[in-house]
Amino acid sequence: MATLLRSLSLQGRSLRVLSKVHPTKATAVPFLKHKALISTSKKNKDVSASIEPMEKSADLKRLTEHFENTDSKNEENFTSYGFEPGDRDTDWFYYNLVMFGVFTIGFCWGGFILAYMPDYKMLDWCQREAFLELERREKEGLPLVDPNYVNVDTIELPSDEELGDEEIII
């Protein structure tokens, strides 16, 4: 992704420079420059290797013996989760307890609570008021939307002289 963004930014810079100098040549620049960031040719710079087997040093023998034991139950191979470094079982229990609490309780229940908590900022009050008004008008037997929502006597319309030749679309 970084390589793509880098190549796009370089492309934009070259297009801006070309468009300032020769506006007609800006369209001739390809949109994606082909770059090979790795070399695929054969490497002839290898160091010569010895065919004779070398004797292992004392440090290499010690490290080989140390890392031969890959048994996960062995106490030497224990990697703590950081909750209880001395006790393997307690450490595992606290790790799983915290992960359960964070993911199951924190994210799942937290998301559920955020989704269904009441509207304490009154963001949806207009929709609730509209439903209450519709219910009130149904109970009183009135039409749901009053055709004379605004009193006709209070409306001031422009005269024919003020309108002139203006087309009125109803």
C-alpha cells in the first residue's frame, strides 16, 4: 500500500511539473510508472563456500542443546502472559479471564448497551412528537394532516402587478 501511495504521489508531482511547462505533454505521461523494486537477475557476488565440514564451536553446541527442547510443558519453555509470571496455571486463567471480559463483556455487551440506550440527548424528539400528534389526531377524528395548516386569512400573496409576467407553477 505504501508503495502504491508513493508511486501515485510521485506521478502527481511529475504531472504538475509537465503541465506547467508544456500543457499538451501532460497527457502523454503514463498514469502508472512501472518500477521493479527488486532485482530478479542472478547474483554472481556470492562468497565462496567451503565443502569441508567445519567443527562446531562450544557456543554453537551449547545453544543447540538449549534449543533442542521444544516441549511446551517444560518449565524452561514457559512464556508468561504477564499476569502471574511465576505460576503457569494462574497466568493462563487470568489471561483467559481478561480476554473474556474485554471481548465478550466489553465489546459485545458494550455495543449492545450503546445501541439500545435511551435517547438522553433528545436527538429523535421530533419523530416521537410526530407519532404523538398523529395518535392525538386519530383519537379526535381529525384528518392526519390539516389542509388548512396555516390560516388562509393570515397569508399575504403578491398582487398581479407585482407578479407581472412571472409563470406560476402549482
